Amino acid sequence: MSKEKPSPTHFGSDNVTGIAPAIMDAIVAANAGGVHGYGEDSLTEAMEKRFAEIFETEVKVMPVGTGSIANGLSLATVTPPWGEVFCHEGAHINVDEANGPEFFTGGAKLHLMPGENGKITAEALRAAATRYPRADVHNPLASTVSITQATEVGTLYAVDEVRAIGAVAKDEGLAFHMDGARFANAVAALGCAPADLTWRAGVDVLSFGATKNGCLAVEGIVLFNPSPERADRLNHLHKRAGQLYSKMRFFSAQLDAYLDDGNWLAWAKNANRQAKRLADGLGGLNSVTLAYPVEGNEVFCRLPRAAYDAVVGAGIGTYPLYGEKDGVGSVRFVCAFNTEDAHVDDLIGAIASAI
Ligand SMILES: Cc1ncc(COP(=O)(O)O)c(C=O)c1O
């Protein structure tokens, strides 16, 4: 990717943005004085309490620096090296993490499943998870299912769909992982209790995203009602992966401020609202087609090369056009916690001007 100049209006991803002022303030506030390192501080304790309140249950929360390590360590906590992790073929853990899940689990394999709109179904999971006898030492052991919420194509699993997958996981003895890099967008859009979308639906471990929605660099691995063995395993994996930061309080400060006063949901709501505005605006234009239902903060569309060039020409940041054929290609526009009405209007205007 070329080294572009910062663009005031950028739709390439929700991680191209800056940091929400409330997060910056929390980091500055945490800078006063000295406290114990490695998470042995009152801010980390307070942050974990907030998670327990929001999820209405006992949780263990381990802050980490990226979504990829959150996924790798979450999967490694619940999957043996000879295990098999069921996921959508387009899952970030499959296509975007340089085999991190296989590495951190010590060799577990991903079992890729097709599915419309970036989602797997409970029925397909059951068929895949039961194709070998569990007791046979020769086969991969069906161990874990991992779903992404919101999905890689900006769609959402409804609570009932998560529950159905959770029920199969329970029947078949699978652990249930959720890649929630955009979990806030999902909760904000569905308007459900975070608990209903996770542990009450059978989820054991959540990669709780925060970086894409206003934080500097932090995600939480959230283990729900963990057994002492799982908690201990995660402790060791986390340390061994170099994620037990000595200055942990700065990571905890981000998560604490993120959850404070409903910030995480307010920011995600803004991103979702702007994506809907964008989808509505583009939907009314000839020769632009939406590739997937717009349910969170991402808009995937096909548009003419001329329209894409007009966006770039207007100084609006995007990722490259891909899959171009006969002058029409695909692009993803992502809205963020700080996307403004005028940014979306400018984007629609630039595309409209070229059509
Ligand atoms: C669905 C999903 N999961 C995980 C990640 C990983 O995040 P990171 O780039 O911080 O490793 C991303 C980032 O794009 C993502 O979109």
C-alpha cells in the first residue's frame, strides 16, 4: 500500500482514525504517580469490574495489544493442538492473521465453512463437527467454533443465530469463541444485552475489540465464568506471548474509559448511523450496488472505476478498488466513532458527481 498523506476524511477502515479524546484523557490521567506493574493496580481491577457489570456475570479480562493476538490466545485457551476450529472461510483468523491461530494453539487446524453474508449456520456446524467419531485418535478433534460479530462483510448474527450455534457447540462438546473486533457495533445495532449475545448464548471466550472504535491500542480477552484451569491457562499464554505489559495500567485505562458512561456504545452507534446514511445515499445511485446488507459500520459496494477515481480525486481516503472487471470494481467504506455527516455527504457527492 502506498504511503499516503493523512486524509481528514478517510473511509478505508475504522483503524485509520485517531483516538477518542476521552481515551486520550484517561491515558493522561493514568500517568500521574507510580503504581504496581503487570496488572496489579486499582485501575485494572476497576476495569475488570466494569466488564463484570456490563456482562452481568463473572469474567476474567486480559488486555492485549491487537485483535490478532486476542484471537490467537483466546483460541489457544480453549483448543488443544490436535483440535479443529470451525469458522467461516472469510474469517479474519483464516485470511488475515498469518496463521497466528495455528501457531498459538500449537498446531490446531482451521476448518473452513462457506456461508452467505459472512456467516456460518448451526446446521452446517453440526454436520462438520460430527463427521468423525470423537474418540478416534487419527482424526482432528472437533474442539472449537469461532464466529465473527460483526462479520468481515459487515453483517450481524442475530441473537437467535448465536444461540443456535451455541446449542450445537454444547451438544458436540465444542468451545465457543467470538471474534468481536467490532462487538460494540453489533451490540449497538442489535440493541441487545451484551450477555444475551455472548455467554447466555453459549459463548465461552470473546475477543472484545476497542481499538477500531476509539481506543489507542487495546482489546480485551474476556473469559466468561472461567474454570480455574482455563483462567490459569490464559494467564500463562498471555505472559508467554509477551502481552503481560509492565505498564498495564495504560491499557486498562483505555478499556475503563471506553466502557465508562456508555462511550463504547455511543461511538459505535455513530459509526453505524453513518454507515446507514452512506448506504441509503449510495443505494439511490445508478451503477452502484451494495454487496451485502449494511447492518453495522461497513458498506461494501461495487462501483465504476470513474466513481472510485472521483473519491480519490476529492481527497477522500479509501482502500484500493479490487476485483475490477469491465470498469467496475469493489470497495469497502468503513465509518467510525468520529465520522461526521459532512464526511458521508462528501463521499456520496464525489461518487454521484462521476455517475
Ligand atoms: C474481524 C477482525 N478481527 C480481528 C482483527 C485484528 O485486529 P488487529 O489488526 O489489531 O490484529 C481485525 C482487524 O482488521 C478484524 O477486522
